[in-house]
Amino acid sequence: SQQGEEDPQALSIQEGENATMNCSYKTSINNLQWYRQNSGRGLVHLILIRSNEREKHSGRLRVTLDTSKKSSSLLITASRAADTASYFCATDAYTDKLIFGTGTRLQVFP
Amino acid sequence: GAVVSQHPSRVICKSGTSVKIECRSLDFQATTMFWYRQFPKQSLMLMATSNEGSKATYEQGVEKDKFLINHASLTLSTLTVTSAHPEDSSFYICSAQRAGDTGELFFGEGSRLTVL
């Protein structure tokens, strides 16, 4: 079964607004990652947060991790139409393989 | 950044034929590659883990005789869908882990297989 469940499944916002996506997972992890996928394309790595980190920033991205709740959030600030994509969290459960969450489809309207 | 090339990007074949998909790490060595399958508007489902020079490790429910994986070198892994049927139609994506790295995966652009 998939490791992560994401919420919401779909999100529609206007350009300039912030987008927040949440990910919950089931087992202990070494790290959690977020990936982006444009329609019909491969995945692009966005950010990795380790289990001993609580927050990480990268440009307009902010990721938080709460290991006690087994959850993470991805915040995209000042969204742009080009941010339209599916976003997936992925966890490793202390193995060498990543298990992906269900994904959030983000639509940013100009 | 590291580049993974996946080929072909699209393939259409007749039922009963076999299709080979290649995954190459272009500018790094990949001791481990992963093969995923993705249905429309769904997440990626891990099919198998491919380690250079050894047999692939398949996830539960994935037929190893159906989906043959070979990782002959540190830069190339192949997935062969044997005796393809329409239900095998899907988007297949490979990813590679750089030797010595733990964590970030580098993905190919995916291969869309349509079996008629």
C-alpha cells in the first residue's frame, strides 16, 4: 500500500495566492521528499527534509515536518501559473526505495 | 543536475509482443534504479528495484516474468514488458539514485505504453 496520503487531492487558486498541501505517512522515516510532476512528464525533485529537521525553505517553497504526527506540509508562496502540476510527497521508511503519496493536483489560474 | 534519459517516450504495440524500455543515467553512475508504473491521475506505484549486477527486487504483486528488468551497467537499466496485453498499457517511469547518495532520485521523462 502507498506510504503517503495527500490532502487535498486537488487545489485551484489564483496567481499570487499561497498553496498548501499536506502529506501524512504511516511508518517511521529517515527523510521525506517532495516532487513535482507536470502532466505526462517525469518527476522533478523539489526538496528533501530529514527526520531531525522541522522546517526547510527553498525559494518560494517551505516544507514542514512533524514526525510525532507523521505529517508534512508543502507551502508554495506567491504562486504562478507555471506552478500548475501534481505534487507528491515520498518517504523512505528506512529503506533505499521511495514510496509516493497519492498526490495533489494544483491548478493556478492567471 | 543529474540527467536520466528514458526511451522510448511513447510506444504502441500489438497484443502479444514484447516491448523494451531503456533508462540511462547520462552524467552519473547509478547503482540503484527504480521502475514505477503510473495510471492516469494516480500516484506512482513502485514495481521493482534494480541493482547493477544483481537480480531485481520486485514488489508484491508484480510479475517478474512479465516485467523483466536488467541492470547490466552502472548507467543502464531496461524494463521489458513481455507478451504485452491491453491491461499493461500505462505510463512507466524510471528513476536513478546516484552512487553514494541517499535520498534524492532523478527521474526519466517516462514512457507511455499503449497495447492494442
